[in-house]
Amino acid sequence: MIYDAAIIGAGVVGGMIGRALSAYDLKICMLESKGDVAMGASHANSAIVHAGFDCEPGTLKAKLNVRGSEMMEETARQLGVPYYKNTSIVIGFEGDEEKIKHLYDKGIANGVKELSVISGDEARALEPRLSDKVECALLAKTGAIICPYELTIAAVGNAMDNGAELKTDFEVKSITEKDGVYTVSSDTEEIRAKYVINCAGVYSDKIAGMAGVCDFTITPRRGEYFVLDKECGKTVSATIFRAPTAMGKGILVTRTVDGNLLLGPTAENIEDKEDVSTTDSGLNSVKVSAEEMVPGIPVGRQTITTFCGLRSVGSTHDFIINNPKPGFVNVAGIESPGLSSSPAIAEYVVDMLAKAGMKLEKKADFNPFRRGSHWFRSLSIAEKNEVIRKDPAYGRIVCRCESVTEGEIRDAIVRNPKAHDVDGVKRRTRSGMGRCQGGFCMPVVMELLSELNGVPYEKITKSGKGSYIMVGKTKENN
């Protein structure tokens, strides 16, 4: 088979492009090096839909951020993904007035709507927990929050429901081209495609090099975070930023769509494209900065978990979206605001492919809608009882912390894109994301994965290859 397009990388950008292309009469294949989708920057970031005031006017970032932000609410509605327009506030301390005014001017130049500069007192009227040292602020009413991995899973799943294919554990080792057809090979498999779209995140420079068209480099930028208990979720309602530095938007304090409080990230350029370890120094800097912004956050006793993500910082300091040779498209250097821009990036790439000669004929039966992952918990008591009557698995709670039922976990294991490990179930259902971090529900999740995927219980992994949970049996049946 020769595919019309092969998309390398099943993060939020690759997923959105796959979904956009699945609306046409095309054979699409998404290739992911990990065992699941959303395993790179798309599962470990700030989860913010940025308004677009921070990007330099005239850049692709600025154009696609504002357009993507405008598209995101409807995109999330179609995909059944939680989205809240909670506003963003950039706070300024003594001496930050010019920075705040500069952000406002950039936002206006970029076409950001509902943007204003307010005083410290006005900011505290909106967010009473802000430091009394805040002297000014930028208020962006179009700022929002979303779940990045749920968005990615939903986009990829919707693309698959519309005919696209997904191959996981497909680490690209070589790319060759002959007679207008590319061969993309892993150690065990190869696929052929007329177009290759490079959405490989921190490895996008390596992938471009395989195609012989790399004139950029990607630097991983480490960002460390705290996730606090839902008891802290109402500390702030808006997303609170500090005035930015050369390394990015700085530490933020925000609620999440699921009601937790998120603090971070740090910003440290590193060389290792796989290093997602947290550090004492990094996490301490997050605590110190968050305390300066919103005093009294109980970081120690209310911390559920910490994590680290890597951003793909391109050497051009802008998104790198181009068509450097026939049939090959780079979508690289998609750092912040990549999540916010992702629907617009997909739109931009489809237009680029059309101009490059790809034949695009709309499918008559394309369905842009997908049922949300958390549909059951949103039902009324009467509606839940009716679902349980038809399928008793929805009446059995597996994850007590997040009130996740067996029925929801079963659905996550069999629905596109299917979960194959414990963390895959976690990202789809929130089972294991509560206070006990899976201490109660993990054994049951493992049993369900074993049953539905036909894998021995002791071979179930936490997060893909080699991450076995069981090391042996303590008892053997006679």
C-alpha cells in the first residue's frame, strides 16, 4: 500500500493534522515512536490556551496562536474535551510597568481581543490571593485552559474513526525517496507514502536530516511542575503569569480543567532529548516564584505529584513550517504556544499541501464529533442508572479518588486510540491521578488490561516497553 500521507509524531500537532486530513478522501498513517500517543510535550505542559499577546508580531507563532485560540473552543466541543475560558492575568511587580505595556502593544498588534492593562488593586479584585506587591497587570479575557493529552487522544481517535491508521512503537530509522514516493522505515517495518509530514517534536531536526533537508536545530527545554490536590484548585480562577523573560513566560499558577492547581514550569535548555527528570533546584525555584505571586500556597503537604516536560525550541525562534522539497513538510520548533496553535497549524498545513499538489476531495461521511472520555460522570443520576442497567460495569467504582468506573476503563482500553498500559488508561480516564496515585486502583486496571488485550498479568507495563510493574509471583498454584 502507498499512503497519501505519513505523519511522523502523534502529539497534539500530528494528531490535529491527522484529523484535518481525515476529512478528505485520503489514506493517512500516523507514526509514533512511543507506545501511545501524547507521549512527548503533549502530555507534560502548562495546558494553557494562550490568548496570543506574547508572540512577536509578524511571526508564524503570532498568526497561528491567535487563530488557534479562536478555533479551540469549537474544536474542544466537537472532540468532547473539557475547555474553560478562565482568562489570563500577567502580573507585574515594581519596575515591570514597561514589560506589561509592551505585552499589551504586542497583543493588540497580533489582533488579540478583550485585552487591557489594569492596576494591582484591580487585579486583586479579580484574584484576591495575589501578592499585595503586584502593581500592574495585563488582563486577557480570551485566555483558557484545556487538557493537552485528552485533546491529543481525542484528535487522534477522531482521525482513526474517520479512517486514518496509527502505528505505535514505530521509531523512524531512515527515510528514502524514489519516483515521488517516500519509504519510512523502522527496525521492523516500513511504510510508503506520497507525502511525509514531520511532527516529531524534539526529534524533528533528526527526522528532517534523514530526508536531507535540515537547516535548523532543535534544543530541548526542560520545564518542571507541581500538581496540587483539588483542595487547592480554587486558590485562583484565572491563569496567573509573571512578566516574561528571554527564556519564556516564566512560572505560572493556574487551576486545571479537572480542578487541581498547577505550578510551573522552569525553563532550562538541555542536550538530552529524553531527560524528563525533576530536580530539587528546579522544583524549589517553582515554589519560591509561586509564593511570590500567590502567597500561602501549601506546596509541601498538598502536592500530589511533580513532573517534567520538554519543549522543542527551534533555532529560528519561530515555528518552522515549510515544504523544503516535494512531498516533505516540516512542522518543527513547535514550542509554546504550540498547544494553543495546534488547530490553526493543522489548517495551515492542509492549505500548504493543497498548494503543493495534494488532491483534496472532501468525504461525504466525515464525522468531526467524538464522545468525551468523561461522559458518564456528567450524566444525571437517572441517566447513570439507565447506563448501569444496560452495562453493570458502570456501577462499579475502580478509582475511588477520581470516581472512575470499570465501564469507563473498559471503554478506554477498546476505543481508538486503544490504551495498552496503566498510564494510557490514566490519561484517558484519570484513574490513578488522585491522592493515592493509583495505589488502590492499579491492580484492577492491570487485570482489565490483561483481560481485554490478551496479555499476561505479569507482562502489563506502566508506560510502554520495559516498564514492567510485576517482578514475579509470591505464590504459585499447585
